[in-house]
Amino acid sequence: MEQNKSSEFIMIVDPLPSSNLNINKYLKRHSFSILDDLNKQNVYNTRCAHGVTCSIFNELIMLKEFARDDRLYFDRELNRTDSQAIFVENGHVANLLYCKMSDPKLYKEYMKEFKKRRRNWDYKAIVVRNSKLAQNALEKKMNIEILRVLKQAQIKFTIISKFKNVTFLRKNIYRHIQNAANLEIGVLKHNGSENDID
């Protein structure tokens, strides 16, 4: 990859199924380019009713995520795309979490392959995590496990845990994204701690 090309791949992660953040639609309304969540895209095209606990579905999304990464990298290498950072809704961090919840063996394989892909991409994450949003025991466990996933992934991240209302949270995330787009991504912390944003 050329030195002047950005390889930043920033995931906007809202892992709880019951959350109503809809950050993708919000950002597109503000003329901001973000790639769709493949999990949401494909859940309507399958008959799988097990959601985040279905290892077969999670493996399918894993393969689709890696295929998309490879296609994006290939296009960038051929100068088919610009050098701006790539933003994606949920992406690998959310899918790694779902795999961890459904199939530890698949999770281990996913994490191993994900770390290999860091030679092509500088993966980072902006994560929504708030225990008050959890609707059931599964989601409470997800709130705990997401921290372990982030630590094992060894990527830079920030956690937004203060939640006044959906509009406030969307604006807060948008502010973080604007900082990242202006190459101020160094504010992201790789320490696994929650950072309340005022």
C-alpha cells in the first residue's frame, strides 16, 4: 500500500439488538458516507431465527465481512477509490461479539483471521456501551463480553456510555466521527475503559 493512502477502517459499533440507534440512516441524512451493517442486511434474507446466538449465520456474516474488506483493499490498491477513512456500521467488532456468544471455536478462528487483516487495515472502533440499555440476560452478558472482544482484538477504540436520548447519542457519535475524519483519531483509547462523553 502506498504511504499516502489512508487505511483507517473505523467501526461504529452498537451491538445490542434491542437498541434503536439507527446511526447509519442518521449519518446518511448528514451526507456522511458509511457502509451498511451486513448482519442487518442479511438477517432479512435468511430463515434463521436465532439472531446473535446462531453460529451458522454468524459464520456467514464473518465471510461476507472479510470479502468486503478484501474488495475494498483491492479497489484502493488499484486507485479505484479515494484515500478517505472507511466507516462501517457495526462490522467486525459486533460480529466477533456475536460469534463469541454463539461458538467459541468460531470466535477464535475469526479473531485469528481478523488480526491477520491488520496488515491491510488500521481497524478502530467507536462503541456504544451502556448497561441501562440491556433488555435481558443475553444483552447484559453482551455488555460485559464486548470489553473482552475489544481487548483481544488489540485495536484502538473509544466507548461512549453516557445515554441521555437517542438524538443526543447520535450527535455525540457524529462528533467523534468528524474528529476521526480530521485525522484526530488519536483520541481513541486502547485501554478498555469506559469514557463518558459530556
